[in-house]
Amino acid sequence: MPAEDRDRDKKLEDILRLIELCRTVQSSSVNPFEVDIREKLLVLKKYIPDWGLIDVMLKDSEAMQQLVAIVKLQSQWITHRASALYIDPLLLELKIQLISREELAESLAKCWHPIAQLDQLTARGLEKAFVYWRELVPFGERYKYQFGSFGQQTTTIGLEELESLSIFTKEEFETRLNAIAKELSEKSDGREIDYRGFINGKDPEETALRGYLVAFVVTEGRATIRTDPLTEQIFISTIQGEPGEETKSVAIVVR
Amino acid sequence: MSEPQPPAAPAPTEGASERAALDRKTRRAFQVLILQRGRNPGVKGWEMRRYLGKDYKKVLEVLSDDLKPLGLEVHQVPGPEGTDDSTRFLLRFRDAPTLAEAETAGFRIDDLAVLAASIALINSKQGRISRKELETFLKGKFPRWRIDYSVDRYVKRGYLDVDDKELMRIGWRTRAEVDERSLMTLILAQGTKGDK
């Protein structure tokens, strides 16, 4: 590359670097006086006779525009610094870190004067609501692409169905039912015990199975369930003799 | 002989009619200020002149005095051009609420603390700070999720302003509702009262 081209590239690089510097200062809280305007203007003045291409000239004018923005920032910086709002940032940062959140909130509350205004439905708001409602995709369609179809709805499953699915056989079910009724009788010993503790198995599947079996034991009148209205704790106990007349169906979520 | 005429009602004096006109304008000013007109609360100076006439500032002063027993005042926020026309007038609480009252308005103590720290820091940094810088600073005092939630909420409500370069500034609502100078003083004074 000839020396002349290299020199021109270097000058263009200087201009681009200047534009970047100005942009960085504008997009952060850096002191705008970090940019030496006089020096940068002299650089631009020195380079300008070398520019022949329109694109480079445009870059030069962009650099000039950025310098003007920095001068504007410098003016704002001086105005702010001269105002009573100026406090050394380091001192303030330290103070904020030292005081508690309550003290910070209290400081704000003490000089806060909320705006008093009536909120009302405006014609613009009504139009916005109408457009939103008109363009709202039906709920069934909304998450279709995200989650696919919703599958089958939750339903109840009966013993016959479980037998047909080969999960239980009639004999096995009876044996398990008797076993869990016996276990309940032994554990409760005539007293109330915690329902969730009793049905808890080694894994969620076993817990669900024990819950299912206990539901049959209760339905057959061999045990009863009581929920404490205050703590919402569920108790189970065996029933000696005939069950009472006051029976009702309850649904319990098994996790 | 003619019948005696009933005494005529006294003609209203000039002062009374002036007073009545002022009362009418004060009522109008209150209605204009209390009703939400656009997206942001408040009414600009040129609108006030249109509704109340050229002496609108005097009417607003009277209204502000009348609202004193209700704990309200007419507050003016200078516009970007600094002219009377661009000045925004709004109704606001004359006295600051207690911390407990602020909480009932849906602001948790942590939320208020985030806002207080943000306003103070932005003001100390010449009125602008990058969002990243603000969040890094706040991270030293608040959990990350709280910062994201609160900053977004305050931007949405107009307490903070963020531009396309992610540069945070004080929002119009802070200018209207918060006495920033007092806030800075109070923060600096916190903790010194109990110092031994």
C-alpha cells in the first residue's frame, strides 16, 4: 500500500475514533469535559484539505456534529453542577450503601407529593380496549403453537377401567384393600392419624395408589376422614361398628 | 294614588360580580385539573389560558389557596422550553404521605428505596446514567429480581425515563411529585441524627 493511502486511512481512522468517543461520552455518565474540544477541532481542521471523497467528508461533518453535542453536554454539566442538586457522586453512593432500605424509603416518602387525579375511561382508552378485544386470539388458539394441543380433559377412572387396563385384578385389588385397611387399623389404634403421612409412599406413584385404596376403605365405611378447618390438616381413623348416617363425598388432592 | 312598589333588589356591585366570575373560573380550573385528559396528568399553560383566560395564573393561585383545607395544591412543572405555555399544571398532595400510607398505595418499602436510590444517583451523575451502571450500583443493596421489576415499573409509571441508548434520566412524574433537592438532603442527613 502506498504511503499516501496509508496516511489517509490513518486519518480516517482518527475521525471514526473521534465519533466513537463522542458517542460513548453521550451514552454514559462520563464527564463530557474529558473530550478536549479544541484539540479535536484542530485535528479536523488539519485533515479537511486531504478529503476528496464525499463519504469521507460526510464522516468529517458527522464528527463535527458529535463535537457540538459534547459542547451541549458540557453546558448542561456546568448548569447541573452549579445547581443545588449537585452532590459528589462518590459521597452519595457511599451514603446510600450505608443507610438501610427503610431510611431510604422514608427519605423519599417525606418529600413525595402524589398527583391527585380522577382516572376515567376516555374515548382513546375505549378504542384501545376495543382493538385489543377484537384482535385477541381465542384462548384455545393462543398457546397452540407453544404447547401443542391440550390433550384430554381430566376425568375420573373407575376400578373396572383399571382392571381393563390390567393395572389391577379383582383378587389383587381385594388383597391390597384388606392389607391397607389392616395397616390403618394397626397404625391408628383407634385414634386419628395424619392422612397425608399415612398414604405417603416411597414415590409419587405409590402415594397415589395408597390414596386410591384408602378412598375405597373410606367409601366402604371402614374408616373416616376429618379435616381441621383451621389448619386444613386431614386426619383419618378407623370406624368401629356401623358408620354414622352423616356421610359426604370429599375430594382430596394427592401430591 | 298609585300603589307602593316593593323595594327593588340591590344591584350587584362591581366587586361582587368580579368575585362571582373568579369563583366560576376557580371551579372550572378545578374541573379541568382533576379530570384525566391525555395520557399524562396535568394541563399545559396554553390550555389553561384557553379555558380560563389570560389571568389563569391568578385563578390557579386562588384555587391552590382554596384547596389548602383539603390538603391539595396546584403545582407547576416547568416544560422543556421553559416557557409559560409549556409549563404543566397539576393537582398534588400538599403534605407528604407517611411511609405506611405510601405502602397502602401499592409501594413496598423496597420499591420506594429503589426509587429513592435511583433518583439520588441519577441526579448526582448530572441527570443521566446508563441503565447497566444504575443496576450494578443497586445490586449492592437490593436483590436482582427486585431491581429489574422496580426499574421497569418506574419507567412505565413515568418516574424514570430511559432512551434508546439505555440511558436513564429522571422522569416527568418525579419532577412533578418529588422534591428532589429535599430528597438529596434527607438521604445525606440519614443516619447522622443517631450518631454519637
